[in-house]
Amino acid sequence: KRKKKKDPNEPQKPVSAYALFFRDTQAAIKGQNPSASFGEVSKIVAAMWDGLDPDHKNGYKKKTEMAKKEYLKQLAAYRASQVSLVSNE
């Protein structure tokens, strides 16, 4: 089975709440532990995420929900443009 080529113009899916948290905290942890590998940093961030209070987690989850809504709007517009291109041909 061949894998379908991805259109570079298609909107990218939004990242998860954990991924947003990871982006925010990774640099600080890497600064404190410059010799830490990616796996070690990931374990530290995962432990921090598990211990994070619900208010902070909800902030990241709200950002993800907003990004998801925006993504769905962009995807609908993209697919509509693709349908109109196909019908014009």
C-alpha cells in the first residue's frame, strides 16, 4: 500500500495540551541540566505535568481547544477550496 502524499498547503493539526506545556518547560529544564538527554528531559517534564495543579492544566487545555477550533475552520476552508479546484477541472 502506498502512503498518500501530504499537501503542504493543508493546515497542520494543533498540538496537545501536554505538548504546549512541554514546549514551555523544556528550555528551562535543559538550561538547568545541560547534559540531560532528551529522554531524561521528557521524564522530568512528564513528572511535572502529572504534578501540575488543575488550574494550570486547564489553561493549556483551553489553548488547545481554541487551536482546535481554528484548525477546523481552516481545514473546512481548505477542503472547500480543494473541492472547487476539482470541480473546475
